[in-house]
Amino acid sequence: MMTMRLRELLVDRVAPLKNLSDRSVKMYESTLDRFRDFLGHEPTVDDLDDLTAAKFIRWRQST
């Protein structure tokens, strides 16, 4: 089974369940774009852990 991409999770599940506006989805997608840049690949749920999140936040503070 293929790991779910975070973008797919956002668009197909989170946005409808939370009734997010199109603008909110675009803002979240922008953050996912930066996370992709940091990781070097399209982020998946497997990329979500404390250490990766901390490193991403530190990276964002310096870029």
C-alpha cells in the first residue's frame, strides 16, 4: 500500500471535514510546498515526526 501524500490528505480529507475555505487550502498548500523543498520529495504522512518537524521549523527560520 502506498503512503498517503500530505497534499492528498489535505485536499481529499481535511479540507472537506473541516470545511476549509479555498484560501485556507492554498495557504496550507504553500506550507506543504516549503516542506517539499525541505525534504526534497513530496511529503507523505511517513514524514511526520517530531524530529523532522523541528528540523523543518529551524530551516524555515533561516530561509
